[in-house]
Amino acid sequence: MAKAFTEEDNALLAELGVEVEVKKNVGRTPREERIIAGFEEIQRFVAEHGRVPKHGEGRDIFERLYAVRLDRIRGLQECRELLGPLDDQGLLTGAAQATVSHADELDDDALLAELGVEVGAPPITELKHVRSTAEKKAADEVANREKCEDFATFKPLFEQVQKDLDSGLRETRPFEMKAEIEKGRFFIVGGQKAYVAEKGETKITDQGRTDARLRVIFDNGTESNMLMRSLQRALNKDEAGRRITDPTAGPLFSDQTIDGDEPSGTIYVLRSKSDHPLVAENRDLVHKIGVTNMSVEKRIAGAHLQPTFLMANVEIVATYELYNINRTKLENLIHRIFEPARLEIEVMDRFGRPVIPREWFLVPLFMVDKAVEKIKDGTIANCVYDPKQAKLVQRGCAISN
């Protein structure tokens, strides 16, 4: 029987200039072929990125998979012996880091499951030199974030949403269904606000499910072109995941009241009789818009003594009765709509102290009527007044008067 050379024998023969032909084992088991194929994928990753794969929530799913697989290989003696002759990158020299119990029995689907990734395709029974359909699908669903180059366009939206949340115009509610994911909607996922800026064509997946490509902007200045199912999965997995409601006050008015309706107050629109130059020059445009739970006449009594009324008498030009609504939320909503036309004016109170009233706006009365009508029919969400066009606009689209 021919004697097998030890490593010391091989080294001695090499010193003497004698080449030793190593007889290759051509009959490998399916398990060995699978181990080698998996190791070659790790080698290709290292060759492409110049480093070993690493663990971490923020990393690509396949890098995380390769990191777990490399830990498994390093922790198994039979793998090190099998792959040693192929390890020209020194990947097996790191300390054993196997952390998955029975890791030698896990295939890629099981590893993905360990990483918290749902796999909808049938189990992978064999590793190949190319990614399987399931792997490509997983890679497509887990999109990496990148810097949002036009974030300046979206930053005011996030700031306004926060103001709406603080004032009660918007609320956060638990995420319930995929149908809630639409263009223009806001969510909270991973502790960040997310805005669906774009939604592509809805398609049917191999599993018969609907899906679509989204452009999602995050309030930290990043964005992701993720799939709708990926956002849905992230929201369902996140215990703190929420959807942010639209800033609508719901049905506010009715031409006729019904039994059980409770009066909530009145929206009033006032015109000032002040002789302040700015007011006098724009008398027909300068309006105070507010909400009160008392009679408007009582509310404006003694207006000439109050800086909120510009220290002058006023006339009532319009009123709208309210039923079963939150007055504070409604007033905040109206002021948000007309914020771009807020009148910047300073008056002195009766003690000579400067005061800047906040409820006066440079807006024609017919636009106040228009806003009230849109509040009535529930279409006011995301509208804002554009002073340059003298129109209500929504997300950059003009709304005809």
C-alpha cells in the first residue's frame, strides 16, 4: 500500500526540489459539493468588495448570509479540511465564530430565517454558482437606502407633518393593511418618518400577490426604491410601526342638523377697520379667521382694546356653524392652509407693548369659502393656499376655483 505523505514529508521533498503530485478526490458527496459552492460564493464576495462579509442589520441580506455561512465553515473541522486547499484568500484562518446551533444542518433558507427574512419560495435544496430565483427576489425586496439628492423638496413636508401631529391635525395609528400604502402617505418605520413619493405600476408576483416599486423618502435625508411588500413587511415587523393619518377634520358641516348633533362653535371671518397703512391699503384682502364657541358678536366685543383685533373695531363678513367637531383642530387646520398668506404686522397694545397677531391673513373672502367647502366634502387634505396664484394647491397641482 502506498504511503501517504505528511505535511512534513511534503515540505522536505519541496526543499529537495521534488514535486509531489497530489491526487485529487474526484468523487465528492453532494454535501461536499454544496459546501464548496457556498464557499466559492463567499470568495467571489471578497474578491469583489476587498473584505470578508460582515454581520449587521444595515448590511445587504446576502452579505449577512455569507457572514453566517463563513462562521459556520470556520467552526466545522470537516469544512476547514475540505476547503483548505481552495482557501487562497486566507478566509479560514479567522477564529471560529459559529453562533448558529446545528449550523451544519441549515440550508440558505434556514439561514435567511435566522436573519429574520421571510422566504416565500420553496426551500433551496442545492447551492449553485448563481443566485437562485428566491435569492434574487429577496435581494429585490431588501433595497439599500441612499442619499436623497432632492431632499430639500421633501423637508418642508416632514416639518409640516410634525406640526400637524403636534397640533392634533394628524394622528398616528397602527399599520393594518397593504392598501394603506399609497403615493402621498406618511408612515413611521424604524423610528423614522417615511413618505411615499412615488408608486410604480402595480404588478402580480409569481405567488399571485400584488406589488409595486416605491420611491420612499425618509426624514433623515435618505431614500429607497423598495417594493411595496418590503415596506409592508417592515411596518408589520416593527412594533412601533405606524401610519400617519391625513390632515382632514372629517365631515364638519351640514345644512340641516339631526337629533343628537351637538353644536361645537362657529368659524368667523372678520374685516378690520384699523387705519394701519398695511390694513388700509389691503382692506378687502386682510381677514381674521378664527373659531369660537361663543357668539361672534360677544367674541368681538371690545375689539378696539385687544391687540388680537389690531386694536380696532371689526366687521363680521362670514360665519360657518360647526357641529360635533374639535374646534382647536379645525382652527389649526385652517391656519395651516393659509399660512403662506399670514399677515406680518405689529401693533402696540394699550400698555405700549409690541404685539404680533397671528390670525390675520391676506386672502380674498371667496378663497375662505372655497377652503370651507373643501373641508365640508373632505377633500382639503394636503391643500395649501398659494398667494401668487390666489388658489388652493395640493402637492404642486393647482385646484381650480
